[in-house]
Amino acid sequence: MAFHEKKTPAGGAVDARRTAEIKSRMQDEKLTCAAAMAAAETLGAGPLDVGRAADALGLRLTVCQLGLFGFPGGAKGWTGAKAADLPVPPGFEEAVLAAGTAAGKIACLSLWILAARFSVPRIQAGFIADRSGLAIGECQLGAF
């Protein structure tokens, strides 16, 4: 969903500690996915809490680690990362397909887990899922 379509829940004030941590990680008024995840770890908060705080602060998330959004010109991150040229470990594509649902979807967290298990970059996991026809959803930060 586009940032302008998001609705911040009533009472969505963000505490000072969370605001300071998130803003300290910003670049050009944006918060990268990696920075948001690092903020969640530092704060001892869930990624979704940080994503909602970013929304409440009016911040855009950028540079999705799976390559889905936040790259120059609205392009997917796979091109710049040359994900199509990376070697694919045996069994990785099959594992990605097996983790998908019958409806053709796969969760962001599932791809992160598979990327770690097979020692591939997360952006490559996003590329493989997309190339396999799986719709990536359930962003850990609530971006989509």
C-alpha cells in the first residue's frame, strides 16, 4: 500500500525514546528497512511497532531488503543488485516455492529465514520469489 493510503490509528503518538532512535537512523527524511529493523532491535520492540511509529512520524520506509520498494525511479532493487546473476544454491528455489501458500503468497519473514538458511542475500530471495510467481506479503514493518 502506498504511504499516502496509510491511516495512522487514533492516539498514535510515539514516545520520545522511540522517536529519537528512529530519527537517529534516518537518511534524507527516509528510513531504510535495515535501519528500521536495527531500531527495533535496539529498542527491544517488534518490527511492526517500529513500522507503525515511522508511519505516525510521517516517515517513508525505503530500500526494502527484499528489493520490493524504495529504489531510484520506483524500480525493484533486484536490477541494481544484479540478483539474476547470483548463483542459486541447490534446493533454494524449491524451498521458496514450498514456503509459499496455495494462493501463491509468501511472507517476508519466511524469505528472511530461507535466505539465512541457504546463505543468500535477502534481495536474491525476493527476486527468486517474484520470479517464481509468488506475491510477497506480510511485511514485518507493515509497509505492505
